[in-house]
Amino acid sequence: MTEEYTFACPACEAEIAVNGEMRDAIVANGCPVCAVPVGPESFS
């Protein structure tokens, strides 16, 4: 079973359901919508 997180961008307010691997990629590369850098606090 994959872990599910909800990513909420603090800059563009995009909300995306992601798995653990996608979460790590977003933390490393920034928001997939607006590219602003984000940290683990942007996930719930």
C-alpha cells in the first residue's frame, strides 16, 4: 500500500494527492505547478 499525502503549495495554492516518492520529488524540485521551493511542512 502506498502512502498518500496531500500537497498544498503555499504560493499558488495548488492541491495534489501524492505518494511518498512524489512527495520526495516535490521537496527536492519544488512545486510541480509553479516551481516555488517547498518543504515537508507543505504536506499533510
